[in-house]
Amino acid sequence: MNRNIKPSCSICAWRGTCNKKFSIKDPSKCIDFSLDVTIVLPDDEDDKKEKDKPEK
């Protein structure tokens, strides 16, 4: 999983019932943010390179 994901209301698991939705200036500081596991995000480029390396 990509660990460099910037928290955002659009990918938060609580976006359906959140009272702060889209009202805070910096969503990265939201203490309620949880990544929605149903959303498929692209893999990190570094992860892809490590997976493609042949094992010794």
C-alpha cells in the first residue's frame, strides 16, 4: 500500500457522515481521517520497482 497518501476528505472512510467534510482548510490535520479501504489507489513507483527485481 502506498504510504505517501495525502489525507483528503474524498478518500476518507468517514466522508459519508463527517460533519467537518470539506470545511477544514488542511485535511491532513484531521484527527478523524481513516483511509477508505474500498478505494483502490495506484501503487507507489518504488514498490513496483522492488516487486520487479529478480530474487537472488
